[in-house]
Amino acid sequence: GMVRIPLRKGRSVQEVMREKGVPEGFLKNLRGDPGRKYQLNKS
Amino acid sequence: VAYEPLTNYLDSFYFGEISIGTPPQNFLVLFDPGSANLWVPSTYCQTPACGNHARFNPSLSSTFSSIDVTYTLCYGFGDLSVALGYDTVTIQNIIIRNQEFGLSLSEPSTPFYYLDFDGILGMAYPGIGISGYNTLMQNMLQQSQLAEPIFSFYYSRNPTYSYGGEVILGGVDPQLYSGEVLWAPVVQELYWKISIEEFSIGLSATSWCSQGCHGIVDTGSFRLTIPGQFMSAFLQALGAEESDYGFIVNCSSVPSMPTLYFTISGAQLPLPPSVYVLNNDGTCVVGVESTYVPSASGQPLWILGNLFLRQYYSIFDLANNRVGFAQSA
């Protein structure tokens, strides 16, 4: 009735992109709002 | 909603393994109290993001049933479309039968191609999940899979890829925290949303929450999210400057920066600068971002993400609709 699931800490998107040799420039132009996740009318 | 530069591509996420199907197919999922649906990449999806992750193949599972319904799921960092199906989900030694889940049909490359995890396991209330289908937590409760209707999160202060912490389904581990648990009632049974009564920067109470603030406790978010209307004053109080990589401060000044205090259920929860300032390769960044989305009832909205929860072991109590915080070990 009780389970423990170990959590791994992943890399950031920036780190993965660097490893894959992807130019990062466009990430700096990304815009958004973290609160968008919690807008019910968007679900 | 005001769209400002995003910095969450600089953040890490924490995830664990589950299995779906018979025989089981393994996936790394983000355990996310900020959403309520379970989805994983699938062989229906041919976009590069899916090709770069483990994909569920329904034709290889003897227990899979399809549902002829598709949905778009929205997250802070991007949206994706899914088809619904049922199958057996296995988490460690717990087996949840006939669990509804999404099989991705299309995932945009940014950010999904570059994420280390495959899918997301939502742990919020059913009211924000796809209507008419049970969430995984609902099914676990209905199938009497949990010793207690509780789950809890612990984040290590020195996380690594192999161990960043743990999520405990069905209980808490008192060895992972110290002191008393502070309980805060959930204000709306959709998200794990609680009241924040006051926010102080050092010894100075800001009164920003004098008309009430709400905070969503969300391990699926990394930074501390501050209501947009307070961001400018907050950064000024900290002496932080905006740059391409967020709000930077001089690393040598971090020890003398103020502790932040959240007053919740009448008690002050401190967040020292060693926790809220992130050192990214020698650049010290205040781990905050802003939102212009208010709480549904109009209060300024905060999001208490991994950064806050590294400091506080968090307990999500489904039976009593409350969130508990205790000093993390």
C-alpha cells in the first residue's frame, strides 16, 4: 500500500541542446507565462 | 496573460519510472501535482520529439483498449495532442488496472524533443483532468491500492541523475523531514492550491497578500513563480538585474541577501538565499519567474515549485484536502 519511487534529476533543455550541438539563440526569444498551465479554459 | 521571456529551458526536472501494458513497457514520467492526466509518447506519433523517447506500442499490449477520443493537453512549456486508451499501469509493486491515459499523437520539438523524461503523470484533482475519465490517483484509491490516501515528495539538497529525491505513494517517511508538519487547507479542489497570508523579504513584510494570495504547490514546476505585479519591487529589494539568463546577482553577495518568508496557516516558512539563488556555472540567478495569471477567484497567484520544495518535504492529503510542509532532511 505504500511505494517509494526514486526520482532522477534530469538535464535542462539548454544542457540537452548544448550536447546535441543545437544553436541556443532562439530559446532566448521564447515567450510565455508559467501560469498558463493553470488556466482551466486552456485545458 | 502577458507573455514574457521564458527561462524554464534553464531548469531541470525530476522524474521516475512507471510501466504501462502487458507485458510492461517502461517510461520515465514527471510526477506532476499541477495537472491531472497521464500521457506517454506512442507509436501513433511520428514527430521527432516522439522518436527521441520511449513510445508506447498499443499493439504489443494484450490489455490495451482504445477510446476513440482525442484531446489537446496544455502545459506551461508547450501543448500536445493525445488519443485516449485504457491499459494496466504498474508503479513499483502496485498494479492499477483499466487506467485511462493519453497516447501522444503529436508533440512539438520545443521543448519535448529536449526533455529527459517521456511523459507526465498528473496528480491534481479530477476536476482539471479530461472529463469523464478517472485520474490515476482516483483509480488507485478506488482499487484500494494505497495504505493511506496520501502522497509525498522529497527532494535531495544534492541531487544527481541517479537520485534526486523520491515520491512516496500512500504515506510519508518521517526520516526525510524534521520537526512538525504544517498543514494548509486546499482552497479549491482543482489544483493543490493554498492560501499565502503574507510574504516578507527579510524583516520587511510586503503586505502584497493583504487581500489574500494563493499558491499552487507544483513539483512539475521548478522555480518560485511570483505574481507579475510584484516582480519589479521584488527584484529591486534583492538588487537583481535582468539578463538573457534571468535575474542575476553577484555570487559573492548571496550570503548577505535576505531570507524570504511565506506566512502559511499562521506560521512563517523561511526560504534562505542559498536555496532561492541558483548558481549556474558561476552565474548566480534568482530562481524566480513571474506570472500574470491570477488565481480563479482573483487573488495574486504564486507557484511553489521544486526550488521551494527542496527546502520543504511536501505531503498531499487527499482525504482531508490539505497540503503539509515540514523541513526537508
